[in-house]
Amino acid sequence: MDKQNNPSELTTTLHLAREDKGESHSSAHLENILAEANEEDSIVLRKIMSGDGEVAMIYIHRGPSQGSRFLITSSGASIGRAASNEIFLDDVTVSRKHAEISVSGKAFHFTDLGSLNGSYINSVQSTKHHLQSGDEIQIGKYHMLFIGAQQLTGEK
């Protein structure tokens, strides 16, 4: 059999980002996801959004473990396939120590820790990103929504 046609010879990294790069990650997108969430999830997520910005939440809105919520406090959170991570993602395309969310004051920052398959923020491959409420993080099959306090117009 020709080596090029043999699926067992596949050694390239998979590009897992969705192709809808034009998708809006605005407050309307966030509201659509909240509308699709069950009532309990919606209430919890809206409390985080109306909070003081000291805590945030990761909400898995598509993929395995859909509906799971992870509270992010001032100590941040590690993300990966190892069970020791605060956000455990059970998928072979996820590295053991894939990424982390760190906190500086009321700012939340995402950092990919050199994972093999990468991380995508709002459908764009990213190694570092200042997270805003409504940002979608994709790692492997997991589509997660970052929920933080909403800034009021004119607030910095």
C-alpha cells in the first residue's frame, strides 16, 4: 500500500479550530450561549457576570462534559489531561499540562504551556491572551466559554 494513503502513517498535528472565524464573540454571542444553558447554569453564570470581577468561570458549552463549570479564583487554574489539573479535560489531543489561567488583580490571562495541538481563543490559535467575558477557548474537543464580570460602558 502506498505510504501516502495509509491512515496509520498520519503523524501531523490536527488543526481543530472551527472554520467560522467570522463568528462574533460579542455580548450577543454570550447571550445566545446563556439562553441555551439550563436554568441553573444560566443563573450561576449571570451571577459571575454581575459580580465584582474577583472570580470568573469556565463553562463547557460544547463537547464532552458539556455544562461543566469551573470557578477561577485569584490562584488561577491549570488546564490539561492530567487529573491533577483544576480543569481536567479527558481527551488524547489535550496535553497533560496544556494551559493555565493566571490572575493579576482583576485581569485573567490565558497561556498555552507549549502544547502539541495548541489552543484557540475565538477560533484563532493563541499562546497568550487577555481574557474577556465571552471569549471562547477551544482545547481539543472542548469548547469553553470564559465568563467574567461584564465591564460597564466607559469603565476601564
